[in-house]
Amino acid sequence: VDIVYNRDAFGFAKDRTVTRTWANRDGSENVSKKVTKKYYDVNLSDTIVEGIRRRGLICNSIQLPVLTCMKQFLLPQGYTETAILLKAKAFMDSYDVEFSRFKDNSSTVTTPSDVNYGRKCIIVLLEDTDDIDGFNAGHNEWLNAAPAYLGGQMTIRNYLINEFDI
């Protein structure tokens, strides 16, 4: 299944094309394909629902990769898998409001005089995590790790920022 969205300048879905391709028993693509198209501009509420669903999928899809990255960084330091899972849950709890705001309304800095004007609030917070009350130095040291899962060059923080930058 291949899904392609056409979006306007604000990121709202204008239309979606879904192409379904079947595989033959020998593994090759079947020539028969089913193509369907949905237009979102007919019903604006569909556009809003699509955006909420898309951002919710981002929040869900980052959890296992980040947990895998955390394990790669923290297991060699003596953390147990249980301790790592609890650390991940604490991080998610700390960001609960920001994740919800991102999912529900794509929360963005709206104060024109703010240096981060127009940027996603969750991204600004991720960039400034070390400055947040409760995030003492070393508490989320794993955010700056560049695990093998991400190719050893990208940090977990940059991975998260990249995923939320839509």
C-alpha cells in the first residue's frame, strides 16, 4: 500500500491517493492495482481529523525507536531494562502536555516577538530540555546519545526534533 498526500502551504491535507498493489506467489508485483482518491477540501473537518490522526501516529511511532535507543545507551552504563522503561515513562509523563498539544492542535509558538515564533512548541522544548525544572543535568543524558540504531551520528534529541518537524 502506497499512500501519498497532497498538502497545502499550512500542511493541511488537500487530497490523498492510495495505491494498493498485490504480490504474486513468485514475489513479483501483480499488474492489477487499485487506486483510490480522497478529497479533503470537500469537508474541512476531515482535514482537521486527518491532522490529529497523523500527529498522533507520530507520537505513537517514536516510542519504540526511542526506547531501543535508550537501551543501546543505558544498558552498558548498568541500567536494567526495567529502569530504562521507567526512565522512558517518566520522560513521557513530563512531556504529556506537550505531546497532547502537538497531537491535538499542532501547538506552535504564536507570540510574534518570541525568537521561536512559528516553531512547534514541542521542538522548542526538546531543544531546551536541559533548562527545564526537573530536568537536572544528567537526568536525560540519553537525549544527547547517538546510538547505533540511528546510525551512530544522529542524537536521540535530533531524531525526536526531526520526527516532530512537520
